[in-house]
Amino acid sequence: MRKLFKYLFFSILIILLSIFGGYYLWEENKKRLWEKSKEKLWEKSSISLWDIEEVEESDISFTLNGLNKTVSLSDFKGKVVLVYFGFTHCPDVCPTSLYLMSNSIKKLKDKEKLDVVPLFISVDPNRDTPKIISGYVKYFNKQLIGLTADKKIIDEVIEKYNASYSMVPMENSKLKYTVSHTVRIYMIDRKGILRYSIDKDDQNVYYMLGKIRELLSLK
């Protein structure tokens, strides 16, 4: 009886070890495959999918209203600047792009983060005051700076970046209107030159991470 018990015990033990061992190997293999897929995305990110013609700083410069101060693009010369146009009442597109931008920055090394400045420019100044925007952007990333201005200035900046926006009435809604706008993340190098404009279809964390590091490498 004892021999049978020992036999059953060791048989069950061997089966359990085989199961757990197999599961461990499967998990390790899955991790390796994931790391390889990240490497492929990294390789892809070094290839420009939508490079735009270089534009001198004077063509894309701006001075907008931040929280309790004005902010100019020239303030960040020597750093890589990411620019996104949107509005705080945006239901999905803006949060998605801002989360992607934020997660890309989070994957940078601490030293690299110091040289990256993400900006969110609201095209809805009637509702988005600097205080409201400042509170909004901090949900995504503490580095993110929220900016806006009156309509005339916003229109001038939008034109410089070849972007667009329009107010869309919403009947039977307390919001009264929403805003249709360009969904691109603009990347500006250390010299203040617009290098890339990333369309929403190309906005994935590792592609953007590669582009940021590419611009960080330029002196």
C-alpha cells in the first residue's frame, strides 16, 4: 500500500513539475517573442513613414498662453519638442494620442526625458482656459504643457503647421459643439526645425520612441 502511495505521489509530482516547467518555458518564450517584436518596431521606427520638408523655426514659431505665463517655441531651443493640437472636451482621439505621447516619453531614460518637451495646444479657447488645460494635461504626463490663445493667434499657428480645425454644432447637447481637428503629433528638433508629423495611423509607442531618440541624437 505504501509503495502504491509513493508511486502515485511521485507520479503526480512529476506531472505537476512537467506542467509548471512547460508553463515557465512557454512564458519565457513568449517574453522572447515580445522582445523581438519590439526590436522590429524599433527598427521600423528608424525609417521615416511620413517625413515632411524641413521648415525653419521662423515659420513654425509661436507665443501662446500657459498657466500664469506666456510660452514661446523658442523657450525650448536645445530640446526636442512634441506638439499636438486638440481640445479638452475631445472624447477619444485626443486622449488616445496624448496617452501614446506620454507612454513614449515614459520609456525614455531619465536623462533623455529632460531634453523632451511635450506641448498640448487647445484649439477651443472659448472653453479651454490655461487653468483648465493645465489640469487636463497633468492626467497624462507631468511634463506635458498646456497652451492656448485667442482664435486669431490659434488660426495663425494652425496655418503654420498646415493643420486644420472646425467647430461642429451638436444639437440637443449641453456641450453645444465639438471640434474636428488634425490628428498629428509634430516633432521639432533641438534647432527648432519641424522634422516629422506623425499621422494617427502611425502613432504607436515604439515608432514614436524611435523618432524621439533619433531627434535627441541630433546636435
